[in-house]
Amino acid sequence: NFNNANFLGNGSFGSTYKGNLVDGTIVAVKILNLLFEGASKSFDIECTVMRQIRNRNLVKVITSCASRDFNALVLQYMPLGSLEVCLHSGGHHLNLFERLDIMIDVACALEYLHH
């Protein structure tokens, strides 16, 4: 159900919701807002790139759905939320070693994407 109870956040071209697959797997479903100019092209590129990604520091694409009126990416669900939430949430302060681990993981992910 794409309702407020399952809403996770907004991105550049759409909204993300928490969902469940038939087997019980919890996923994040990124729904593309087709009203944005260039949204369909962005979705096609994201699908092509994300399907090829196999890196422990990047969210996995499980599948995608595309039709004339509806485009969605089904992604691995991250229970702790986005990196932004982890870095900027007021409830938990990261120590130096946690910050260094995150920086190294981000650098490794960027290196992977660059090559």
C-alpha cells in the first residue's frame, strides 16, 4: 500500500515506500513521479545502472516495474534508513571510528561506481 504509514521519503523524481513481497521480504519501493520532465529517462538510466551493481556498500535493486503510467524500482530495504539519516539524526552521535568506517565505505562505493 502506498500510504502515509509506509512512506519513507521523497527523492529528486519520486517517493519511496516500505513494502512486503509475497515471500515476506521487506523492500523499499521507489515510485517515479512521471510529471517531472526527464523522469522517464532518469528512471531508465537508473534501472540500467542499478541492475548491474554488486557492491556491499550500495543498495541492491530487486526488480523494477515500468508501464506507460507507472514506473517503480523495488530495492533492498535498509532498516536504519538513509545514510543522511544515520549521519544527521539527533538520537545517535557517531564516534571517530564510526565516522571513519562510513567514509571508507562511501569512498569504496564511489570507486566501484567510477569503474
